[in-house]
Amino acid sequence: MDDDKDPHSPIETFHDSIDEEPKQKKPESSIAAELKTKKRKALIELRSRLEDSILNYTLIGEKYKASEHLRELQIWGVPLLPSRGLERTDIILKKFLKAKDYNVQNAFEMIANTIMAKIKQVAHCVTQLFEAFKDKDTLRKRLGTKESCNEFLRWRIKLMEGCVLKLDFKPGGADSVIQIMDVKNIPRPFLNELFAGSKKYFSLLQENYPGIIYRIVIVNVPMWFFAFYTLNMRLMTRKYKVMYVKPSAITETLLKFIDPEHLMAPYGGLGIKGGEFSPDEKATEQKLKGYATDSIEIPTTEVGMTVYWDLTVTGNDVSYKEEFVPEDEGSYNVLVSKGTQIGRMTSNSFHVSEPGKILITLANPSSKNRKIFYRYKIKPFVPMHNLPITD
């Protein structure tokens, strides 16, 4: 998003002649207009320089010309050639200009360096799965040598690239990412290695991903980490908005920035790989007042169906009970499950053998209002003996 605020105040000028009155300070509206004009001129100039360098094959080094279709060059999935007239391209260019205080030359060089870094990176990508910090043997393998540390850094950049490719860079659309850093099991013996790798990582972000990080949210923060951050990490993250979140507030905090369908289940969202629901299936939001009890009803009038539902609640003290209530008053209620919501999702299902409803009752023992997010679907039940047999 474009920011019209300039950190530099206008400089007042005075005439040398004593016969003339000094110029009056310009009104704020005039200053804003000049700033807007400055940004527009910078964007036009950057477009022109970029167009010329792409069409004349001068943007990247000679040895890459044969292997790269320069007219098809992209940054983060967005075409870079300005003459295509895409608004997404302008949004990208504005990010580079803003990062360099609208200095066209510096912004152009930053774009060129980013393109070169991406081209060189392709040959060095390593697909690597990162395992739990608490596994010391794995950590020693991943962070024990300079080469393994570099592989870990490349994995982080690859992860960043995957996030950026999901942005659309359209006016009013998503053009930045939230980065969540979970330090619950961060190993103190490897802090020096992690610090050195993080320093390189944030340096690469600043050089190649201007304006892409909207906020860094650090969760499950132990007390000793604050001292380490103050001494070592504050300088490297000074250009980013960093939030520290205690375990009990993770779900409530992250749901301010991330839709529940996309927030992973360990953090209290509804996102889970291999689950019954996809991120495109939206959740319903419901308010749960302080010291109140509320319920969710899912009608199940058709027999032979299976009901699936996901549910999450902000806060770690809300109790819940899930039961099937038959339509026939002579039948008994069936308890599906009950428990306390501890910043995580509950996912369940129930096969309907008679008409009724699923009743989910939630009780809030605190004075603070909570939010409930839930979704459900009803599907035909397929008996096991009807399933196809595969080798």
C-alpha cells in the first residue's frame, strides 16, 4: 500500500534581497501535492528505466541472457515489463521505491539485485523438511555445520517465496505477509547459529522483499528470550513490526490477521492438512459474551448421513459439550464429546441414524467476550463393504 507520509520536512527558502519578503511556509495541502507529484514522477521514471533495460537486455548479466526470457521476467509471480500496463506491476515498483525513499536509481538497482538473486537461487534450492527444535540430534544435524546452516537459510527463503507467490498484488488485494515465528522449543545451545542465520535472513528480506513483511508475530515466547532479543535481535528487526504473544493469547491475536480457515489448528485455527474441509469453505463467526452460555445447532433431518464439523474459540477457558439430540422425545441424547477449549480446534463427526440435531453448547466463565468460529457439512454415509478394494 502506498504511504503518502514523508519522513522529511520541507525546507523553507529565503530570498537574498532585503527588499523582498521571505516566502511564507507552504500550506500542508501544497506539501502533500508536491509529495504526490514526487512519487508519481519517480514511478514514471522507474517504469521507463525498467522497460528500457528489459527490452535491451541490460537488466541482468550477459551469461543469463540465453537462459532467461527477459520479456517474461517476473517478481513474486507478477510480470515486470511496465508496458503491459498491469496495476500489479505498479504496486511492486512502489514497494521498491518506498524502500529506497523514492530514489529511482537505488530502487532500480534493488530490483536488478533481486532478479539476480532469484535467478541464482534456482540452482541452489534444497527441499528440506524442518523438524522440531526439541530434537537435539536433528538440530545438531541441521545447524551443526556452516553448510547445514546455509541449507536451513535457503529453506527459510524458499518458504518465503512460496508465501509471496500466493499474493495477488492487485489494488485492494493481498500484497504482504504475516510471518509467524514459534520459539517454544528454541534451543539455547544453538542460539549463536540461529542468530547468525537470522541476521542473514533479515538482511535478504530487506534487500529483496521490500514491503512484503507486514508483521512478524513471535509466539510461545519464553521469558529468557526477551533478554536475548533485546541484546541481539532488535537491531536486525528494527524495520519490521514485531509482536510477542503468550500462549494463552495466540489464537485471539493471530485471528486478527489471518482468517480461521487459513490459520493452522495448532494455533487455534481451522486449517488442517488432510481434514474434511478445505480453506475455501468459510467458517461462521458467533459472539460468546462474558459469563454466558450459548449454543450452535446443526439440523440433521435426513437419516443415513454423516455430519462433520470444525470448531474453535478464542481464549483458553471456554468449556464445550457436543451431543446429538434426537427429534423423538422418547429417544436419549447421545454425548459426542466434551472438554475445555485450550487455544486449539475441535473436529468431530456423527453418523445420523434418526432425525434430530447436533447441539454444541459453549460456556464462557470469564468476563471477556469470546469469538466462536465453526463450519459443518453433511455427506452421505458410505458403508465400508461398498468401498472399492485397491492393491
